[in-house]
Amino acid sequence: MNVSDCCLTLMVPKALEENLLDLLLEHDALAGGFITSEVEDHGRNVTYQSMAEKVRGRAHRVEIQIIMHHADAQTLLRDIKQVLPRTNIVYYMTPVTEFGSFL
């Protein structure tokens, strides 16, 4: 059984969504499947992409979650940094103790 041990979460500016999704789809050996959600980023450390976001006080972002091996997540992050440098992508990894489905 192939056990995935972490959840990589990426917080991406909405304007970069398609570029990053294309990159993830090209890396299907590392990121076989993922989910996306539209979210709003709040707080003093937020980088706004437009004047409208600044006026509203929140940034429109896309959250992408991928259950994968930690080593694969490190490789994927390295590739993202190479292809999309300085693009205000925020990420974090959390441990996954169990992962499955009811089929």
C-alpha cells in the first residue's frame, strides 16, 4: 500500500490559479489528485493584488490541498519556486495519520 504522510496546502493569488493548476497537472506523478477552494485572505500580512482587494481589506485566493509523500511535496515546492518565483504563494504542510476512501 502506498501511504501518503502529509497534506501540502498552497494559498495562491486568484490570478495565478490556472498557471499553478497546469503545473500540478504536469506533475501528476507527484500530485496525483488535489482539491481547490476559493478563499479570502485577511490580516495585516496580506499582499493585495488589486486596489479593489485593498479597499475591501481581503485578498481573493485559491487554496489547493494535496495529500502526498513529504519528499514529493518538497520536490513539488522546489519546482513551483523555479517556475513561479516571487508570486506570493504561501504554503504549509501538515501530517496525515490516515487517508482513505469509501468506495
